[in-house]
Amino acid sequence: MLRIVTRWDEAQAELKRICDRTHDSNSSNAEATVQQILQGVQRRGDQALLEYALEFDKVDLDASELRVDATEMEAAYQQVPKAFVDAVRVAHKNIKHFHEQRQPKSWVQFGDDDVVLGKRYTPVDSAGLYVPGGKASYPSTVLMNAVPALVAGVPKVVMVTPPGPDKRINPAVLVAAQEAGIEEIYRVGGAQAIAALAYGTDTIPAVNVISGPGNIYVTLAKKLVYGRVGIDSLAGPSEVLVIADRQANPVHVAADLLAQAEHDTRAASILITDDEALAKAVTEQVEQQLVNHPRNEIAEKAIVNYGLIILVKDLDQAAELSNEFAPEHLELEVADPWALMEKIRHAGAIFLGNSTPEAVGDYLAGPNHTLPTSGAARYASALGVETFMKHSSIIHYSPEALAKMSQSIDTLATAEGLHSHAESVRLRREP
């Protein structure tokens, strides 16, 4: 089931195929559908949302039911175990503490002739958080998106998430939202939810930034509304790359690979190792752990299509291939993970050692689990406080400073043929 590749050129080809799995022929068809949905919501607002809810989610709503009311919010606490609420609070505390350390600070510096330069950071006015629904619930996604937005100081944060067939939102999601500080929640999902956040409707306000993962329709919708609003990233589907040596436990490695595969049929699970015995043991363990797996159909399809084991000569080669792939999640299950990390240039999140499975980061370590995928870790980073902030440059010149620089400004403006640029400085230096 899990193929073992030993040739370098074949390994590179397979990693490229897996990295490019999001760019298939179905994407263009999906994009045309998303365009229609966006236009429909932009033109017809709430009415379009209700029609799409019936068409795609099989839920018959009226406009008054789009916003989740206080009664349903309060009732959610009675529908989840106390242990869940306690776990959410632990996760919230850790995530908030981590993101508070990441908050950018405004600064100024004073130079000669009373020149002042700096940057001023301010939050956006509003943010919309998308939380997937459907067959699974993701309270962790609520925390990972809500906490950095609120730490950033965004004054208005709303959440959208698709309802179940009974029109209700998963109570675990509602509890997580309230623990994070989100009180304005709308029962709408898919590309239509992104459209509502981008354009606004009579019920749902337009926002400045949209964050949160989703299926291909959600991702394409975010791509198409970018420019009108800011977005966090075009993340998904998910992936893990594990580098392991002979001391790694094959039972643990197999579980980590399946933890990724159970997300989605297009999730990627890759192992790179310099130990042939480990490679064979992991393949056996994956098959064993798939027996009676509650998400067997999803996980098995992902493993068959996007699962891979690469056998390399040494860990230097493993690091080189990892850097080519630039994984979303990178686990270093090796004897000296800190030394190996020094050779890693591209990864969304790095998990060091045998006691740090990806699940630790997914739920409550603190760093954000919304990460760059499909090779984007070469240039992009995790969602964070910065996603919900922007900075303005601060510039102050005294008359003396402007006089000293006026000739250089005049020369550059003249070279570009911009007469009034030069005049705006010249007129200030004339008596």
C-alpha cells in the first residue's frame, strides 16, 4: 500500500507529483462554479445564501436563522463533556500566550536634523473566520483563527460555519468560539460564506480579512475575492513529512502518517528514512492500523494516492529532499533532531523528537496550525497576529532635513519626468 522509493530521480518526481496535486483538471471546473456563487451572493445577498444552503447543504433556512442565537450558544455547554471544556481552556491559554509574544510593536527612530522614521502597527477593523463543518467538527480551527485575531486587537470578529442537516452548529465548535471570545456566528458554509464575508449581505457584515481553511470551493473563493479583502493563505490539502532514523518507533511513525491521511483523501503522508528495516516495518504498521480504522475509506485512499516512503543514504539527503518539498508539517524523529533542524530551510512547522507528534501542534502547543501547504513554505509562514494587522510607515522631515535632501529629490524626480514632485520640494525651500 505504501510504496518504497529508492532512486533519487524517482523520489524527486514523486514529491513533485504530490506537491502539485492541488493543480488538477477539476480545479478549473470548480472555479467556474465558484465564480457563479460569488456573483450570486454579490447580487442577491441573503436570498442567494439561503438558496445555496438548500442546494449544497440540504438545509432549508430563512434569513432570521442565519445568525446563531444566544439560546443555541448557551445550550452548547450542556451538550459537551466538562473534560472537553477544560481541554479547550488549556488549549486557549497556550495559544493565546504564544501569539501574545508574536504581536508586532510600533517603533520610531530619531536621526540627524530631526528626521523621524518608523512603523505603526494597527489591527484591521474586522475579520471573518471560516470554520469547516460537514462530516467533522473542528473546534481547534476556531481557536487557531480566533485567538490571533483577538490578540491583534481586531474590534469586530465574526465566524461562519456550515450547519448540519438539523440546522444546528456542532456544540463543540460553539463552545470553542465562546471560550475564544467570538459571539457573532453565522450558519453558512462553502464558497457562499466567503462571498458573504467579502461583499456583505443584509445579515452578514463585510470584513477586511478572511481566514480559515476549507475545501477546494472555499479555497478558490478566497483566491477570487483576494484584493477586495485580505486572506490568510490558500492552504490545503494537508501534508506531513516525517524524517526518521533507526531509533524511531515504527508504530509511532505509522500513526503519525495516518493522522495526516485521515484528514482528507488528498492529504499527503511521506516518510524519508535511511533505515530499510524501519521503512518495511512502517508499511506493515500502516496496514495494521488501518484495520477497523473509523476513517478507513478516507485514510486508505490518501495513503494509496499520496502516501510515500523514500529510502535515502543518510539524513543529509533526507534534509535535501525535505527542502525541495517544503512540507506543511515536518517531524524529525531522529536521534539528534536539533542538529538536523539546522539543515532545514523550508517547513511550515517543525516537530522535534519522538515525543512531539504533529497532534501536539494541531491542538494546544501554542503555535498556529494553519500553515503553508503545497510547497508554499518556501516563501510563506503560519497564520498569526500579523495576518490581522497592517503597518503604516511614519516619516517626519524638519525644514533643515528637507533642505539638505532637496537637490537629490529634485534630481530623481526630474529623471522620472515628474515635474510637480520636484516642485513640491522646491517651493518649500524658497523664501
